[in-house]
Amino acid sequence: MAHPNSTTATFLGDTCERTILEGAINRNLVLDIEYPKVYNRIMRHYEDRGVDFYGNVDEDYEILLDNLESDLYYECNP
């Protein structure tokens, strides 16, 4: 069973999309500006899993990236 906050195969199945997510985590791109469809799907993914966002765009983006980094690098590589 997957960790409740882990990204699913839906998000990781496409190598290109994983590259985009890694670029966002490494602060090489701005996900919500450069890839808004991916950003919206990832936000919805975490909202559905109970991650609390506060309505501050910058703070919410950092929360999103922290969760994404945790899921991609720590949950997938125990």
C-alpha cells in the first residue's frame, strides 16, 4: 500500500514529467508558471491527501515542493 502522501504512478510514469518535477524541486523552473497543468494536478493530488495549504501563493508553493521532494526522493528510495 502506498504512503498516503506519496505521488502515484500517474505522476511518475512519464519520465518527462518526472524531469519537470525534479526541475521544480531544484528551483530550476517555476512549476505554476511554466507547467500550469502539471502544477494543478500536483496541487489537487496533495489537497486530496489532506495537505494543508494556507492561501499564500509563495508559502503554498514551498509546501507543495517540500511534499513533492519528500515523496520523490525519500518515499521512493527508502
